[in-house]
Amino acid sequence: MKALLSLSGTDILVIACAALLPLMAFVTLRQERILAAVIARGMLGIAAALLYTLLGAPDVAVTEALMGALLVTLLYVVVFKRSGEFRVGCLELSPLVETLPGRGEEFDGLDVAFLRAFAAWAGYRPRFVRFDSREELLSELREGVVDIAAGGLVEGKDDLSGTVLFPLVETRILEGEGGVWIDLLRARQRLGAGGDVAVGMVERSSRYGILVSSSSHDLEEQLRRYCDGDGVEELRRLREQYLGGGPS
């Protein structure tokens, strides 16, 4: 106790700054959002610069302030802003993905709204690209040309090696011989367009979702956290908004 009382104000500041360094390092590592981690890393640099100043090393403090706190943080922010975009390949399937009438390549729908909400939460920017062919979209996803595939991807049918499916909506599929199958929304589209669906097909439950390339590790991890946290309530709201009682 006497030793503590004998400490000067400078000594107390040195101890406080020294204790702050591992604390800020821990906070940086625990951040779920990239931009928050960058800010915490900048604060770590500021604490280190202050500690060097108190220890009588102003030259080291200036270097840390300029390089560790200012320059490195700015570089991280610039890189993040440039690379904070993810590409979404879209198959049009109402009400999951729809092209807005008269607005070119602008999209709406449950999948689109969910991914926009996720992007706002994580600090990303989504870029939506239209695809007309399911096969082409899945090929581009496997090759990493797009990061996410959206628009009625079906659990157990569109799960591919090198991808992860995040289910969003309950549905049903019809299965026939030889691996032939069709999902509920596409079956409705076909019937509405005057087509038919083969009789004798077996119906079973499944789920629509979005496919994420497993090469996009940070994106997959962020999306998993969102789906386990804030995204639960957002998805419930979007289901009610776009589906009402749901496609099933």
C-alpha cells in the first residue's frame, strides 16, 4: 500500500498505459466487424505512443504515432473500403430475387433485401449481377468470380463442394426418376406460363437459401455471425414482408 501511495502521477500513467496495451490488443482481436477492429488497432497505437513518451523515448513515440496509429490505420481503412465489396450472382425468381421494372439491373426481393441488411451490418457493399442460367451461376461461384449465389438455391440440391448454403426460407420440392426435380416456386411459374409438371413425382420438404463460396472465408464467417445474431429478427421481418405465409 505504501508503495502505491508513493507512486507519482507519471508512474501511474505509465502503469495505466502498459495495462491498456494488452487490453486494446484483446479488444482488436475480438471485434466482429473489420472497421471496428481497424479503429481499435489505431487506439492501440495511440496508447503505445503515449507510453513511449512517458518512458522518455519521444522519437520512438513519434514513429509509433505516425506509423502505428496514423499511417497503418489509414492504409487499413483504404484497403477495406476498396475490398469491402462482395459480388452476388442473382437468378430471378419472384419473390426471392426480382428485377425492378424500368430500372435496369436493380434488384429487389427477400434474398436481395437480406444481403443488403447483412452488408449494412458488416460494413460491406454488395454488387448484384444478373445470371440467366443456373449452371453458369454455379460455375462462376465455384471459380470465385462471384462470392454469393442467390435466387432460389435449394438445400440438398444446389449444395456444391467449395460452397456453403445458408438456408432462409422453407419450401417443398418434387422429385422424379433419374434425379429430376423442381422446387415449389419454379413449379408455380411453369404452371402459370401454361407448362406442366410431371405426375408421379414425390414431394418432400426443403429450404431455399443463398450459397457462399467457401474461398470467401471472412465473408462466410461474418454471414454466419449475422445469421446467428441480428439477422434472425431481420429475416423474420423480411419473410413477413415478401412472403406473408411463406412459399409453402
